[in-house]
Amino acid sequence: MSVAPVRSPSVLVTILAVVLFTLLCYTVIGLQMAVVPLFVREKLGFSSAMAGFAVSVQYLATFATRAGAGRRIDTIGPKRVVQVGLAAGVLSGLFLALAAEVTAMPFLALCLVVIGRIILGFAESWVATAAIVWNIRRVGVARTAQVISWNGVCSYGGIALGAPVATILYHSKSFPVLSGFFGVGIVSLLLMAVGLPLAARQPAVDPLPAVKQHSFLAILSRVMPYGLALAAGSIGFGAISALLALYFADQDWNGAAVGLALFGSVFVLTRFVFTKQIAKRGGMVVALVSLVIEALGLSVLAWGPSAFWANAGAALSGAGFSLLFPALGVGAVEQVGPENRGAAIGAFSVFLDIAIGVSGPLLGLVIPLWGYGVLFQITAVCCVLGAGLCLVLQHRQRGVTAGIS
């Protein structure tokens, strides 16, 4: 049954009812992000590079499944795509719980972790991408920035919530079923399972008739300039998510989960306070300022002499990264018609997936050569390059506007 765009004061309630599934998915991502590298390195005895890969493989899987998610959204509707993604998330938690039970066979345990992470990457692409399109269809395209912003609030709010909870579970011995890495897997399973009946209760929207379906590569080329700027800022988040826990362990600091929680909390707060600046100042201006702030935060994280400064850098990085996706995403979505918006969101998100997916394992190779400080400074330089690209895009947009006028 098709649902007309909502034009009442219940718009926010309508949006929240769907982004709840994004919150559940990213809470699971936060749970795993905080402890997977520790489990792989400390419990299974593999290298820091392998620990980083175990985190980043999720984002590589997300990248590999974005195109399919976008097309499925446009053909079968976003509700069904969300439901499939949630079901996959249940399976991901099961594989992590199984890995905790076979630590005496490290290679088998690592394989189970990697499989679980790959399945979670599939779940992320289907749930998060479909939730955005589902909400745009329900509340109208004019509220695209609001929809994307709330989706991001739930994404990184979920990470901020999941990371400290995972740390408590991982080190706890009070409740055997919910303790250790096994407990993290079980909680991941349960959270995704909760979403399934809730999604079934939400009204669906019909797929749009295909007026002109463009190929995924054609859409990818249209959104590429915006996606490259997004990728430049996403590398820093990839490094933080995959390697922050190892960085703190290397420095004999406590509080890596606090750093992840601060990143997510400041991310959410920035979205609440400054999202309207996208419409007021323009997406390119907001993206430019965001990348400069993120570069500053990553530099503080790189060279801070204590856990306090590292956490401060993570928080500042969260503030900078917060508005990047909606600021650039509005421009990306405008490059295609309504019948291709699912594919456009998927194509735009691919750049985030690639950046996060490759940053963990590739930057992990920097650690034995130059250490964590250089690693995080490289990510700051990437943000500066992204800011330069935003200047080029802003100049191009002004030229187009002047030509039209």
C-alpha cells in the first residue's frame, strides 16, 4: 500500500519510527567495533593489521552490497529491504557468539568473526540505505536533509551507545550468557531480532514506476564529486573505528570506549544543533567547514600526549564528521530523478564504504613503520584534500547558477 508524504506535525514521529531500525543496526555496529579488534589480537593472537581488517571487512561488505540494496529499494520497496537487513543482522550476532566458543582454534574463530562481520556489512547497507529512502518517500523529498540528518543521528548515536556497553560486557563475568565476546554476539543478535516485528508494523511504500532507470555506473559517475569529498572525511572515521582501541592499548591508556562514545555523542549533538545550517549556508560551505574541523580533531588525536587529549581529538573529529554526509548528500540526490534515488543514495554511500573499508587494513600497515601519530595525521591530510575539493565544487555550483541567471 502506498503512503502519501506526511504534511502534519507528526513528521518527526514518522521519521523516528523508521530510523529506529538504523539505530538498532548501528548500536550493533558499535558493540562489535569496540571489542572485535581486542578479541582478534588479544584472545586469538593475530596482528594489529588483521585486527583492523576484521573491523574494516564489514565496510568492504557494505560497499559490495550497496548497489544491490539501492536497486532492490527502487524495485521491491524499502520496507522489505529493511526486513531482510535486520534478519541478516541476527545471523551476524550468531556467528560472533559461535566464534567466542572456539577460541582454542584461533583460525576457525577468526573465520567466524570475519563471516559475521561480512554479514553485518550486508545488513548495514540494506537497513541504513533503505531507511533513508523509506523516510523520504513517507515525508517528502523536501525534507531530504532532515531525513538524512536523523538517520545519521541514529547511526553514530548507536555507535556511541554500543561501544561502552560492549566494553562492559566484554570484561564482565557477572552474567555468563551476556559476558565476554559471547555476550556481545548474543546482544547483537537480540537487538536485530527486536527490529523485525517493529518493521512489520510500519506501513510500506510502493516502488516508483521506472520512468528512466539509469545504470549504477552512470549514477555513480553523477554523484562521484560529492562522494570523493565524503570519502576524504570518512577515512578518519575508519581509522578511529578500526584502530582507536589498539592505539589506547599500545599507549597503556584506559578509555578507548570513552573515545568512541565521545565521537558518537558529539556527532549526534552537532547534528541536532547545526543541521539547519545546510539549508541556510549551503551544503558545500558546511562540508568545507566540517572537513577543516575534522582535520583539526584528527591532528589532536595524532599528537595528544594523554588519553584526555586523544579523547578530545576523537570528540572534535565527531563534530567535524557529523554534517558531512547530509551536506554532500543533498547535492548527490539532486543529480538524479525520484525513480533513481535509492540507487543514488547507494552510490553516494559507496564512497563512505570504500574509505572506511580500506582505511583500517591499509593504515594498519603504517603502524609498524611510523606509529599511530603519523597514521592519524595522514587521515587529517585527507580531510584537507577533501576541503579543497569542496572549494572546487562550490566554485562550479556558482558558475552553474550564474549561467542559469
